[in-house]
Amino acid sequence: MRRGLGLLRRRGGVLLGWLVQLLTLATAVVLPAMAIVALIFAGLWWMCLAQGAKIDAIRAQWERDDPTGLSSEG
């Protein structure tokens, strides 16, 4: 079962996230300092997506190794 937050559970959630990133970058036309903010948040967005994929893979492996959800570590 894939778990996520808010719209990320839905098919267009990630696409919507990237769209918001692009719109944030577009505000740099009016306020140039927003380019820095947009780049910082785009980097954070990308990092969260990458780490989320790694966590999903680790969780899937963990569930394959112990399908009951019980572990010997108590």
C-alpha cells in the first residue's frame, strides 16, 4: 500500500507540486528575489520526492521480509 500526504496520494499530486514550483519561479518576473526562494523550495521538493521514493522502497522490502508486521525486536 502506497502511503503519502494530501494530494501526493493521487495521480496528479506530484505534477501539481511541480506546477506550484514553476509558478513560484514565475513570480520572479515581478519580484526578482523570488528566484532564490523558488530555487530553494524546488530543491527541497526534489529532495523530498527522492527521499520519499527511497523510503517507499525500504518499507516495501521490510514488508516483504516480515509480512506479519511482527519483528523480533519487540
